[in-house]
Amino acid sequence: MTPVSKILASRPLARLIARSLRIFWRNRRANLAVMFALSASILIVFVGMGIDYLVGLSFKSRWDTAADAAAVAAVKAAEAYVTANASTESTAALISAADAAGNAQGEKIFNANAGASEAAGTVTPSVSTQASGTTFTATVAYTGTSPSLFGGSVGIYNLSEAGSATASAAMTTYINYYIILDTSESMGVGSSATDMNNLFARTQAYGNATDGEPGCVLGCHVTTVDNNGTHQTYTNEYLAHNISPTITLRIDAAKSAIQDVLTQATAAGASGNIQIGLYTMQSYSQGGTAYPKIGPYINTISSPTANFSTLGTLLGTIDLASPDPEYGWGNSALTDSLDYFNTDIFNNVTLGNGFSSSSPLNYVLIITDGVQDVYGASGFWDHSTEALDPSLCEPFKAVATVGVVYTTYLPFYQNNNSADGYDTLYNGIVEPIASQIAPNLQSCATSSQYYYEATDGPALTAALQALFTSTSQTLRLTQ
């Protein structure tokens, strides 16, 4: 037998084991009762903690609702302060006070909505209202504790809760747009390559009287003989607009783009917060002498107005600068035009914050090909040219955002054929400065964000509409 077998075979040991089993069997009910009592205590703690958790969720739900209400109330209070004080306070003071008003009202509304629960739980809110432009954003965050009725038995006397809500509102933004349209003869070229081809063919068919060229697409006044044998002078715009099929010139594309903007502004400016002024710039002679009288430099089609229907009617009357009946002057005088606009039209405009009609944001939008005629050696306009000097735009930038749409000066060619080289006129007045036009115009703009190059009508429309994308928003709870 093994040692273990010997031990188990020992009669005293066997009697001891048997006696122990009988004792355990007689007391098994008491042992189970103790085990159940211990298990029940633990179960009660777990169930109680579950109840505590549900109570905590109830507190959090109440506080979340209070935070939502507080965020909305804060931005509304900030807006209300601005509306009441925009005309009497500086921008910095106005925004600071509006933020403070939002914070105070947000905290008040949070406490009012969370107050009923504070008898059992405690909560501390934090309200932050901030302005970005004319948009106010309020963030309400809170931390709190809810009581733990059952957790105390295990050392947990309260449960922590936290949450936040954010609301933002864009106030009605007041904006004045000053659209300055170049109407010099160079805006009378075709609006696209196809239009340029068609214009060349038409001027060729009617006989070109400029420099003996077979066809002309820039600033041309051609002659033809009518049925009575008398010569009549026709401008390119007449040939493009009055003979079917019509041809779209660059001036037409610009006017169409402005009309689309007026349509968009009609919807965005329902409260009258958007106003648009329209101006044309050019220089033309009113005589037929070697030293023509020049003027006007700026023509006010309309001062800023919210009557877009009337403005659309006035827009339809714009054409290229009135040409001299004898010599066909219709030059660009960008320097004189912008100087005149700054000193005689824009001189009373001040930097605005957009919060009220008396303090609108200002945008100056210049639509031009960027080339101006300058006095040559002969002392008068002789088709000497230069690119726009970007320093002309600096006075505007002090009180406005300056946007520039460059109506790309597309090259045109002899016989309308690139293989024959540049047209004599383009080669003489544009090609030497072509590389300067776009950089100078981009420097004129407030930033590259407000510079656009448009080669055709759709591009012009897209450029103008870019300034109207953020004029109205509605109050919204963001989280």
C-alpha cells in the first residue's frame, strides 16, 4: 500500500472524516443563509448604484436643456445690445459690451432652468460669447454633481456630470457695394474667342476704315455706303448689337454679370441691408480737334440703393463710352477716374462694422481690362498705354474691401489668324505691357481672395457673385 492509502485506511482518521461530514450536513442550511446574506448586500449596492446613475442622468438632462436655452439666450442678448447701440458706440466697445451682455444673460437663463434641481445637486455654468464679424457665438459649459444615495456604503457620495452647448447667430449684415465698370472702347472687344471671330468677320464685311486693315475688333469705327450713296459711320458696338445674329461684347458680358448679381441681391437683401451703387469710368472727347476735351471720368449711374429693379433698368442704359463722331475717342483714363471717384464720390465713406445701416461694410468692385491710355510725346492721346497703377486703390482699402475683376485682355491677330502674328494695334498698345496687367490688378485688390480673372461672361458672373455669398444667416443651435 502506498503511504496515502495507509493514511486513508487508518480507522481513527476515517472516523474523524465521517464525523466532520455529518456535522457539515446537519448545518448546511445555516451556511447557505450566511452566503445569501452576503450576496444580497452586494446586490443591493449594485442596484442602488444603478438608481443613482439614473438619477444622475436626470440631472444631466435638465442641465443640458438649461445649457441649450442659455446659449440661444446669450446670442440673442448680444444681438439685442448691438441693435440698440450700434450707432452710438465704437466697434471695439460695442462688441465688448455685447459679449458681456450675452454672458450675463446666458448665465441667468441657465440658472433659471437648472435652479429646481439644485436642491439636491450642484452645478456651475460657464458662458462665453464671442463675435466674429457680425456673427455671435455663445458656448455654455457646465460641471455639476448629483447625490449618490446608495454609493455612500462604498465611499461614493456623489456623481460628476458635465456638458456643453453652442449656439451662433449672424446678425443682418449691412453692406454697400460700389461697382465701377470700365466702359472704354477696349471693353468693346468680343466676350469670347468665338465672339472675336464673329466680330472680325462682320467688320470685314462692312469695310474697315481704320488703318487699312481687313477687319477690326478693337475700338473700330468702320464705314459703309448706304443705298443713297452716302457714307455712314458704324461703331463695332453698333455692328454687334444691331445686326442679326448679335455678337456679345465684353461690355455686354459685364452688364449681364451685374444683372445676375442684382437678382441674387434681391433675395439676399430682403430687409434692405444690401445696397449697390453703380458707376462707369472712361474718358472721351467732345470735339474733333487734335487736343480733344476730356471727360467725364466717372459717371454715377446710381448711388448705393436697395431698389434693384430701378438699378437694373439703369444698367440697361450703359454702353461703351460715347465716341467722338469724327475721331472715335473712347479712351481709358483709369488714374483720373479712380482719383475722381475717391475725392468726389467716396470721400465721405467711413470704415463700417456692418451692424447697422449707418455703419455698413463697404466693398469697391472694379471691373476693368487694366489698361489705360496716357499722354504720349505729342501731348495728347496717341495710344500710348500703361497698366493700372495699384497705388490708386490704396485710399479705398482704408475704408473698404477692394475687389477686382480683370476682364482678360485676349490677344487678337492679323487677319484674325494667330499664324499671322498680333494685330498691329494689339502689338503696339497691349503686348508691351501685357505681363504687367494681371499682377498690378491683383495688387489693387485687398487680397488674392478678392481678385478674379474672367475670360468670358460666366467667369464674370462667378466673380461678382463671390462677394454675395455670406450676407445673411439664421440663428442655429450648433451642438
